[in-house]
Amino acid sequence: MSANSAEPARLEVVLVKAGRTKIRYPAELLGDDGDRIAVRAPWAGTGVRDFGFVRFEPGDVFTEYYWRDRWYSVKEVRAADGSVKGWYCDVTRPAVRTGTELVVEDLDLDLWRSADGRDVRRLDEDEFAGSGLAEADPRAAAAAVAALDALEAMAVRPDGFAELLA
């Protein structure tokens, strides 16, 4: 891509879980300051995924924030009409970017914060407990739990993740 090109830079986001690629999707690179990487991508799943408290569906747009030194990612979810649905957070190992590929290892724990901030919920703690990470890598398991606690502490504030994502 030339310096004068209007075409946005692209990255391939690769989500790995238990050593295997869970999903891979193209995203527009919004920024990389050396610590935080921001990308934007349409909903990469097939069809609708209804969690009961939120639906991810075709037309949704995710603005995703990853860190090289933090054990989580934060994804702002917008509906096709531009309205904010909320923020979906994954507890992960720190992100690794190599060229045009961004690899993130999912550690099962997740957190959801609705757009109005009234619904903050920890997710998949049962999956995390059953993953065996606490036995296989106690340091990573402790970092994952600490990351979920930190995300929840931010999510319950009136401004939510505003300071983190500014």
C-alpha cells in the first residue's frame, strides 16, 4: 500500500483457544501505538448468536481493543444503525501482532457490559474452572482472574470503559 493510498490498513485477527484457531477474520487497523492495537470489523460469526442478554447479528460492527501488556481485550459492539449495544470483554493472554496478523489466546473468562451500564455480568467462569489452566499454568490463571476483576471494576463505573478506550 502506498503512502497516498486511501485504502485502510488491514489485519487478520486470529482468536486461539486451547491451542487451536477458534476464528479468524479480517479487520481494519484503526491504530497501533506500541501498547494498544485497535481494529474494526463486522460481526464475524455466521448468522445470529443470541446470548439471552444480547444478540450479535449480521450488520453489527465491533471496535476491538487489544493490548500487548494486558490480559484482556475490550470490544465495543454497535448495531447496524450505529447504536451501542454494549461492550464484550475477553480475558486473553497479551496480544501478539506479527505483520498483518494479530493473534489472541482466549482464556475462557468473559465480561459483558450493556450500553446503559445496568447489566454487568461475568461469563464462562465454569468453562475457565474446567479448562485446567489453574493446574497447567497457575501464573496465567491468576493473571486471568485478576484481569476479569479489573474489567468488572471498570464496567460498574458510570463511565464504564471510557477512560481505558480514550
